Amino acid sequence: MAVPKKRISKAKKRIRKNTWKRKIFWAALKAFSLGKCLSSGNSKSFRVENFPDRPPLL
């Protein structure tokens, strides 16, 4: 016989949601920081070669 699931408390729901939000926040922060480094030319993790015949990246 089918048994209904127990409800998740608001506190547990909030904790789980905040965990996702925290992960998203840090991923976005890292991506923004990396983009900033690449655009300014101060990147130490990526090697970007300059080609004289190509226009520079914006």
C-alpha cells in the first residue's frame, strides 16, 4: 500500500536551498574573477599568445 512521504521541515528546506545558493555564488565569483584576469591580461593560469595578424580580444 502506498504511504505518503513525510513533509520536510522549513528549516531543513532552507538549509538545503542555502547550500545550493552558496555553491552557485562561489562558482559565479570564480568565473567573474577569471574573466576579469583574462580581460586585464594578468592571468597566471592561462597562457594567451599574441598573434600580430589578429585583433586583440576585448
